[in-house]
Amino acid sequence: MKKLTILLFLFSLCQVFSQEIGILKYSGGGDWYSNPTAIPNLIKFCNQNINTTIKAKPKTVEVGSTDLFQFPFVHMTGHGNVFFSEEDAENLRKYLTSGGFLHIDDNYGMNQYIRKELKKVFPNQELREIPATHPIFKQPYAFPKGLPKIHEHDGLRPQALGLFYENRLVLLFTFESDLGDGWENKEIHNDSDEVRLKALQMGANIVHYAFKH
């Protein structure tokens, strides 16, 4: 209990004094390291456009590590299998319920796996769709129709799904959108400037929400 109290205190200090983004490393064989240019590009966009001072280079953090508590915002992506041990799930739950925020961007293929693992984190919750009226779609950029469509995948409508703790959105799962593709260097996916701007602006909204709530 004493160790957890110290961790929560250190985490609160990080929220006040540090603006840093973590990339979540997980087990199971999925490519947690995919889209390597995405987060650096998003950080650059945020620092230039919404007055953040986030460190330019994100850091890799393992889901079961106490280092997780250093980051107010953690990003997770991939195409395949995800596995959380019970210790991983407990650590992630403590992180989220003590003020942390996790954005999971399905890069196509992780949906069926991540849903199962999230039940270990919040056994009594189901992912629920976040309405377009939620603050995450309003500031600093307006998305009156909700999550934008960036990459076609299966041609399904994009969905922003969330888990909540004490009425605070603590986990955002973006599905059938693939924001990360739009954050990557232009030559990788050849997305238009308009599509890339939508992706970056939505990403800025997520960062803004995570740092403010």
C-alpha cells in the first residue's frame, strides 16, 4: 500500500511538471512498435498548434512497469495479438484509475484481442461508444460528426469506444479509423493533406483531453 501511495504521488507530480507521451509495449506477439513516425509527428503538430510542450521523442513503456505512472498519456497500437498478464492488468488499472489515460488505435487486426484483454483490466465494464457531443470531439478542433475516417480497412464506420472511471474517460479505443496512418510521414500511406490534417487534429483533441482531465 505504501509503495502504491508513493507511485501515485510521483504520478501526480509528473502530471504537473512533465508533458511526455509513452508508447505501450505489450506481450502476445502483436507489433506494438508499428507506425514509428506517428507519435513523433503528432507531438510536433501539438507543440506547434495547441501550445503543448511535449518532449519530442516518445518513450517506450511496458504495460506492467511502474514507469507507466510517469506518463499522463500513453498510446497503444498494432495489428495482431495482445496479451496482458494479471499483473499487467492490475498495473494498468491502477494507472488509469489514478489519473492516467490510454489511447488504443487499432491499426487493423487487434480488435478481437484487445477487447478480451480489457476485460481483465475492468471486468465489470464493456466498451461503449462515445457520442459526438463528448468534449474530446470539441476542443481544440471541432468534429461535430465524431471520429473521422482515415483509412478504409473493412469500410465500416469509424467508432470511438471508451472505458470510464468515476465519469472520466480513461481509455479511448479508436476502431475502423486508423488515426495513426494519418499521423505517419506522408510518403508512407500517401494520404492527402486534408486527410492527414483531420487525423492530426483529432489526435490533438485526444492529447488535449488527456492532459486536461
